[in-house]
Amino acid sequence: MSIRDWPEGERPREKLLARGSDALSDAELLAVLLGSGVRGKDAIALAREILLAAGSLSNLLARPDQSARVRGLGPAKRARIAAALELARRSLAEQLREQPALANPRDSGTYLRARMRHLPYEIFACLFLDNRHRVLGFAELFRGTVDGASVHPREVVRACLEHNASAVIFAHNHPSGVAEPSAADRAITHDLGDALRTIGVRVLDHLVIGAGEPVSMAARGLI
């Protein structure tokens, strides 16, 4: 039976409009996004298969390319999923910029997790802040393992000067999913802090992004 043959109040799109998005399951919300099914599957059956292939909604949002494993899912529908994720990230970035100040690691961690968790490679990035801890910008500075060979203090100093930053929050991701600061993470944070101190820029935190909640090195007493 096609979704068109369902009672109107049970169709995902109509249900969303009548009762709000909270009334829909993950599969129903994804079905609305997909718009239609494929041959032999209605939109909800297709959405369930996508979620099953990804393992969870969080995994799908982190790696929308996983939807490519679902048979019959064409580029248009994969593009819709990727676009929805990018809109969510941009919304988080906008909310972050509009905050009067970053008050705790959770404020920045939510945005950085959405921005970095899905990446299959390791990056080192910075959130640049003014003297009231308002966000000035975000930049990916380096790719590859975070150590003294790949993260160059002079480039971080240059980026802070370009943004006219008074403070900075470092972040890097662990594609393995284990968000535990390593000895190399602690060493490069110390080296960067020394370099930035010469230009009057404070290092507020270094967040390690993995599968769960970001780990704040400041909260661990490592900064």
C-alpha cells in the first residue's frame, strides 16, 4: 500500500503539519525529507532501511554518505539528506555567533561536534573569540594527526592575528570515536599556549571530538 492510500492523519507530511514535528518518529521525519520512496518501497520503508544501514540516527547525521549503501537511493535523495545536515550545522553556527558570550565548554562543544564528528580524517580547528568571548569565526587549520609535526604554532598565531582574536578554543576530532586527550594533544596545547601568550591571546580550551560528548581539556585541568 502506498502512503497516499493511508488515512490522511497518518501520512507523515500531513501528520507533521497537523501535530508538529515532535509527533513523528525518526523514520517518519526522514520520510518527509526524502519526499517519496523508490520502486518497491514507500518513503517510510526506505527511511527505515537508511536508518538500519547507518546503525542509528546519530550515525546517519554524522556520516550522511552512509545512505549510499541503500539500494535504489539515488543522488537526489542523498543530496537532500546531506543538505539537511548542512542546514543544521549552519543553524548551530548562527546560534553560536548570536550568543552574548561562550560561558562553558558545552556551548562550543555542541557546535564543534556537529561540525567535526562526521569527518573520516583528523583535523585541527580553532574558534576565535573577542575579549568578551563572543565568536569571531571558525577555521580548519590543519589536517592529519595532531602533533608537533602537523600543527605549526606560527600558523595558529597568524590566524589569531587575522581574526583579531583575544582568545581561542582549539578543537580536533578523533575519527576512531575515542575522545580521550593523548600526550601529543597535551603537548601541542602547551606549545600553542606559549606561542599565543606572546601576542596576548588566551587559550580557553581544547576540545577533543569523538563519538560521544566532546572532552574539554580545560574541564580536566589540562590547561
